[in-house]
Amino acid sequence: MQLHEYTSFDGVGLAQLLREGAVSAVELHDAAVRACAAVNPRINAVVELWPADLTAVDSTVTTAPFAGVPFLIKDVAVTMAGQRSEAGSRLGAGHVAALDSHLMTQFRAAGLATFGRTSTPEMAFATTTEPVLYGATRNPWNLGLSAGGSSGGAAAAVAAGIVPLAHATDTAGSIRVPAASTGLFGFKPSRGRVSNGPAMDEIFSGLGVQLGVSRTVRDSAALLDAVQGVMVGEPYVTSPPSHSWLSQVSAAPGKLRIGVQRAACNGAHPVPAVDAALDATVRLLESLGHHVEEVQAALGVSWQAFVHANASIWCANLVPWIDALAQESGRAVSLDTLEPATLACYRHGQTISAVDFVAALDVRNTVTRQAGALFEQYDVLLTPTMPDVPWQLGRYGEKEEELDGVGWTARLFEHSPYTPLANVAGLPAMSVPLGMSDEGLPIGMQFMAGCAKDGVLLRLAGQLERAAPWVQRRPPVWAGN
């Protein structure tokens, strides 16, 4: 299989080729390895390869939705028995997972042929991917720019054509930010749709979810079909619908009430290129028959209180995670094993009392109920995914050694102020690659819906993909060239 052929298909399309006998799983794996060799030295997205997991791909199970499709998992949150899981950190370097997480089991059952892992910032604690352990992941659209984070390795790998879709996680925008930065579709499902077990009951007290990034809407929808459903005893359970998510992509969304939020909740306004893309998106939505009007979504608390509460939740959750890695590795927690910002967040987490933590959860409750009221008025909230185009590598971490845990959280939220609301409130949200800057950089638009209304977004995404297709856009670094 030639690379220009391999990269021309999405995951659903490659699985169909395998079912038809036009290609074998081994041929697909070989193409993926060659694609990785062609582009990864330039983008540094994939940190390790291993023999493809083809155990679920044989003549008896080729009906699996992604049978034989090459796949990569992020170096955090999901574990594959016998493979390294290092959380992008020198503290966790060399750690080998003892068992499959439930999500990994579902990836196997879906037929996905996992053959490596992608880079993440240390502990996934940034919306750029520039870890000390493996170095910066570069954006295939411009190698001097960030690919976003924390799923930046996954996004760069998909955008450059190594795989059609890849595992990703999202605690404050980590699916949507890299998708917007690299011209992909990034879908964050509702809280409680995808399992984080058995090692974790929650990711960051319910703020984190898992799914993936892809080049087509149908790949993300089919992936959600394949992996939804949680383990017994899971803390959050959002029941699946009677229909498939894939069926929603081709279904008409109807006339939607869409609120447009231009300025972020911290008062930041998008740069002119992003603002122009937002205006173009509004015109597109109106041409499709939707009712669109400007709105200023309120958090119910001040921006400062919102950031402080998230810092308390994030940093307190970080402490036992780091302590466990230190115990397992026998390494000390210090600047020799952690980056300055991570260490600052760890130290801040050690100061959070039980009362502080409960107060932060109370802020989460206020924000969640405020969001619920908003979605009584509107079916969908539209914002830019990011207020700016991708940043130059190195900019995000400037003077990080001067920041404490709250200061680092504030920097993260200032970089991506539109995305964290969906995590705090547990709402579905997506970044759709609808814009391009004059400099040829992708611009994502974020759409958010009410609790468990994932189908509303997938129906709208399918309509947008048909009306303004993006799949033929190719970055300069592309495996199929």
C-alpha cells in the first residue's frame, strides 16, 4: 500500500478496505510505520513504537468497527499491559503498565491496531506539548509552532498522516486545543460516557474525559460508539442512547438556537484572524438555517475564583499521582525529576486542605448549574476554540520557574480560556476546523451543548463537514506527499 493511498482514507475507510479484502492488517501496519518514519523526525509526535497489536484482527472479527486500523495511545491516562506509560515525565521514565485499562480493552475490541504512544506535556499539565523528557512536538503546519496540548503528540501524528485517528484526553481543552492547532476534528464527550478505570475512578475529580482526535467527524463518532460504556462501580455514568453515534453524523440537526460568545469569560478577545473565522462561521450557520445571536456566557463566579478553584482541584489531584510515581521509581521529587511548573503545582497541591478542596467543588457546582441554565436558552454555544493562532515553541514556558501552582494554572487558562467550562460542567464540546488564517494556519471553532447532548453536536458537525469540508487540507509536513 502506497503512502498516498494510506493517508487518503480515514479510519472507517481503512477498516472497510480490510473487510473487503483489499488490504491486510499487516499491510496497514507497514504503511503506518513508513508514514511515521517519513514525518516523525520532523514533528516529534510519536515517542515509542512497538509491534502492532493485531490480536483482535483475524478472519473471525473483521466486523469490528476499526479492524486493523493503525492507532496510537497518549502517554497518559490509558495503559497497555507490558508497555511503558511515563506521563511525559522524567519521574515516570521507564514505568511499565501492569495491565490494560478498561479503555484499552475497548480499543482492542474495536479492532484498533495500537503500535505506539504519543508525546504529552509532563503530567498533561499544559496546553502545549514541550516536555523535557522527549522534547517539543512540532506543528505539521509550521514546525516553529506548538501543536497544542496536552494531546499535542496525538494531534500532530494525525494531522501529519501517521494515523487517521489517535487516543486523546481532555481536562481543560486537551482534545480541542490541539485539534484547533493542527486542523483536526476534536470531540470531548460528556462526563461519564467513557471509562477511566480501573486504576482511576475519576480524572481530576471528574474534569477529565478520554476519546481521540481525528480528521473526519465519522471517525470520532465511530470511536465513541466503540468505547462508550463504563465499568461497574464507575463514579459517573451517562447512559448511551438507543441509536449509534455514527448514525448521527448523517442526520439533519434541525434548526438550532445557537449563542455566540465572542469575548472569553476572562475578557479576552480573539485576534483578528480568529475573529474573522468566527464571523465566517456565523454566516455559514445562518445559511444552514440556524438561529444565531451573540451572548456573553457567565460562569456564576469571577474568573479569578474559577482559576483558583481549578488550581485547587488540579494540584491536589497531582500530589498522590506524583507520590506514587516517586515511590514506584525510587526517584526523589525535585527539579531533577520534575519541570519547574509541575513541581510548583505539586507543592501547591500539598497546601490544599480538605476545606479548600470542598470549596473548589462548590465552585464547580455553581459553574455547572449556571451552564445548565444557559443551555435551557440555547441548543449550542459557539466560541472560538482558541483566542489566538498557535504560539511559537518556547513562548508558553517563558519564566515558568517564577510561577506558583495558581500562576501556572492561570497561564494555562489564559492560553485557552474558552475550553475549561465544558470540563468543569461535564458538557460535550468539539473543535471543528472551519477557518484558516492568511498565513495558512488552521483555526478551530468550538461548539458546546447541554449535558448528555452529544448527539446535537455530532449532527451539527456532520452538517458543517458537508457544507464546508476540510479533509483535503494538507499541512506542509504530510506523510502522503
